[in-house]
Amino acid sequence: MLLYNNMIIKDGDAIHQILAAKGLFVSTRKKSKNKLSEYINASNPTLHAKIIKVTGWHENYFITENGIIGEIPNELLIFQPDAEPTAVCTKGELKDWIENIGKPCIGNSRLILAVSAAFASILLKPCKRENFGLHFVGNSSEGKSTALYVAASVFGSRKYIRSWRATDNGLEGIAAIHNDKLLILDELGASDPRKAGDISYMFNSGLGKTRANITGAARRPYTWRIGVLSSGEKDLETHMAEANKRTYTGQNIRLLTVFAKPTPESTGLLENLNGFQNYAALAQHLDKATQEYHGTPMVAFVENVIKEIDSLHKYFNNAMHNAKEKHLPRHANGQDDRVFKFFFTLGFAGELATRHSITGWPAGEALTAAIEEFKRWIAHKGGLGNQEEKMLLEQVKHFFATYSQSKFQRTANGKTNVFANINERAGFVEARTNTDGSTEDVFYVFPEYFKNVIAKGLSLKMVCKLLADLKILEIEQSDSRSTTLLRIDGRVYRMYVINSNFFEKEEI
């Protein structure tokens, strides 16, 4: 324990509290407390200790709540977390875990993915990868709990699993104590839908809020490297919609949805019986086995990672390059590429554990499961391409499909029908004859209405750029602004000019 002189300033309460918490009886008499402070201040110990507040990688050794994995450094270490430690523990032998948990996962791609996520969280620092998140979505009895149990068994018992039912401040501390491990959260529906999206951002950023300490100075914020494995009956978008909150693509790709039943014919997360009589029997076996055998896979995995830690990053990059060449379509965009890297990291971790005889899986099982899930993700979002741009265009199309006949006042040659009764007018609409003789409606939208209604919740700059690139928003070449000056009924307006091309844009 390191005690600093600045702890003795004023009446020394800070240092007295630390010592009392460690078991020292500290008198409440001021004279006695002063004597203790004087003694500590005058001492000059030759032995020093390093306080460790977070688990995970420290140089080339790995700290858990149970001790150090790897070569023990030549210094005194004291593990003193800021929050209640995680339930990391070991029970049984690794061979028992392989036979009773690892092998029954074979052929069950989403169970393979869950276990691989556990190993991948340990590789974030050695492979220089960013945090990731998976969210299993499905109804009850579709295997979500079993997936969480098998993933947790890499580190410990079921007590390792946490709940979404916590404040965002509480989840910061929970994320920090899971540093370099997998944070498993059950039932997204128990969280505040108003904050769920921000929490998913927070997990991925690896940085908590900056707060003041008891002296008013800025306290160092929590930091972490974690993978997140979550479950719930709803995905993030549906959950946030309950509080009238809109999800953005950045949130969705930080907590990737994995469906328990990706197709109506699917049997859920359990796909391969592996000799069990039925899916219920397989689930019951895994539920029981995870209580009897756990924690040993993490220890074995870390021990093997340490042996090749200096070359692991290069090995990972070469493997990812080869996988992208083989499995990532050439016309994939930046978001597709990022999600592919997320899934590949999981597959790589599972394959690495397999190579070190930790899983009992055949070679290729983990990577195949990860690539399959990436393809499902692409299919669910409607194909390759920028999902945020697709959502943006859909919002604009939805508005005009719904209100093009009711919120725009008809005009022709700069004259309007003054007797038209328009409720909450968005602007004007005019029929235009094209060079090929066809006619189309062109909409002139008030800038404030466009910003606050049509593009509500979106980046106005992004909306204008996308619509202009798609030739939907008409911009005068002589004007750098996105609006156009128009004269209607003798009055000059600055309007957004939107043509009917958006009705023809099915894909970007």
C-alpha cells in the first residue's frame, strides 16, 4: 500500500480511512490521530508496493482477482479495486470443461461465438483491437441464457454474469473492473431505455465520465478494455423506441444484434444436439456443467497468449488480411469493414484457443461461426452499404410519402391558391415539366421545417450532402448554400428544393 504525504494534509482523515478499512484500529481522539500522522510522515520505508486497481494486462503478466498469471514481477503488488471485484474463479479441470462444455458447443455457431467472445476480450490489448459488443435477441427458451452461461464459464460461475439493471454510473464501475475480460449483462429490457444507447457508446469508448473528488479536483475517469455480451427479448433500437429515442448506426454497430432465431425455421441458439436426446436436454446439461466446471479456460488461454505475446499482433494482422481477401466483398464500405473486423476478432480468438487445445473444437469451427454471423448481419441490415445513410434516406422518403399531399401548398408560375387550407404548412409544391415531356412534383420546403421536422434527430449537413449527391436536393451552381431563393406570390423565400427522385431510390 502506498501512502502519500498529501494524504496527511489537514487532519489526515484520508489516510486514517484507508488504514481503518484495511483493519487497523484508529482512535477517534484527535491527539491519537495526530500522533499516527506524525509517525507516518516521519517514516522512510525501504519497501514499496504498487497498487493495482484494475485487472487485466500489466506489462507481460495478467492480474485476476485470484492472483497473477505469468511471471511474477520483482515488486510487491496490492490489488485494490475501486469497486466489488468480478466473480472470477476456477472449479474442476480444463479437460472436464472441454468434455462437458466445449465439445457440446460444436455445431452450435452462436454458442461458439459467445465462447469466442470471452477469449477475444483477453486479446484486445495484445492484438491492439477496439472494444466490441454483441447482443443476443430472442424470446424465452431460445437459448439466450445458455449462451451467457457458456461464455461466463470461461471466467467463472454464473455469479460472473451481471444485470443491465443498474445506473449508468454504476455500469461505469462495473466496466472498469472487467478490464481485459468479457462483461456479460443479462436482459437489456431492465435498463433505462433513455440511456441504453449512451451506455453502449460508453462501453465501446472505454472511458467513463470525469468527476470531481472530495477536494473538488478532477478525478481520473474510469478506463477499460472490454468485450460486452448482452441478452434481451428486444434489440437496442426497439428498447430505445419505448422512450421515443432514436438509435444511430454508431450505437447499433457497437452492440451488434445476434438473433437467437435468424430464420423462422431456426431452432434457436441450439442447433446441433451432439448426441443429446433433444434441445432441452442439451440446455440442461450445459446449465449444470457450467456450474461444475469453469474458470480454467481463461487461465490456460492467458498462459498461452503470454508465450507468444510479442508476435501475436503481427500474426493477427496477417490472418485478418487473408480473411478480408477471402470473405469481405470488394464493394463493402467502412461500416461493413469495421463490423467484419469485430466478428473476425472473435473467430480468431476462438481459433487461437482451439490451436492451444483449450476448446475441443475442430480447426475452423470458430472462424466459420464468426463469418456466418457477419453474413447474417449484412443480410439483416439490407445488404452492403452505409446503414446510416439508408436510415436517413428512409426517413426523408417516409415524410414525403405521408405528407406530400397534405402539408404543401400548390403553386404554379409563382402564384398559389390563396383559398387552400393547409394545416402546419411545410412549404409549396409545383408541377414541373421535364425535357422528356414527363411531369413531376417539386417541393419547396421551409428551412426551419426541413431542419426540425423532416431531418429531426439527424445531422442537417449529412442530410443535405446525401440528398445533393443523389440529385434529390437541387442546389444552384452559383450558390454554395443548400437552399435556393424563390419568389412566390410576390414574396422572396429561401427554400430547400426537393424533387421526386427520392421515390425511385430504393438502395444507396
